[in-house]
Amino acid sequence: MTWRAGLAGLWLLLLTPLAPLAQEPGPATKGEQLFRIQGCYGCHIVGKFGTPIGPNLTHVGGKYSKAFLTRWLSDPESQRPNAHMPKLELDPAQIEALAAFLSSLQ
């Protein structure tokens, strides 16, 4: 290999963009996963996915703030005493992720 070929190869290596590092999913993505794992779709619809027993959540983020959704998911009955939604057995990080997902639904 000539020094010119080596230099050209070095320049090619330096100018080639690096592949993006694998990133951990954000809170909304984790929340969407929780929506499926926890079976929320058994009572709620998002888009064309789910069952229309409870409210349709397709645009819930346009109606309620993330703070409200976090409080609601933490204890629905404290937000509305006659709510039919059960209190979920989620840890605070899961509640935050689910609220992030729901608040992203505009």
C-alpha cells in the first residue's frame, strides 16, 4: 500500500459518520410499553388499539397535563371519587413513564 492510499483510507475513516449509540428508550416509550404490559388496552383505546370500555385515550394529552395524569395514575379515586378505574400497582417511575406516554397523545 502506498502512503497516498493509506492517507486516503484515513481520510475516509475520519469522514465516515459514526453510527448512533444505542439509546435507552425515553419515558414515553417506556410508558407505551407499560400501557401494553399492564393491559390498559383492556379498557381503553389509543388510536385503533384497545377496547372501548373506559374513556378513549387517543388525545388525552391534549386535554390533561402530565402533572394531572401522574396524580390520576397514582390514585384515580382521589381525583374523582366515583371513578371506575382501579388504583394501579405501579411504582413512581412506572407512573411517570405512563403519564409521559399519555401526555404525548395529542
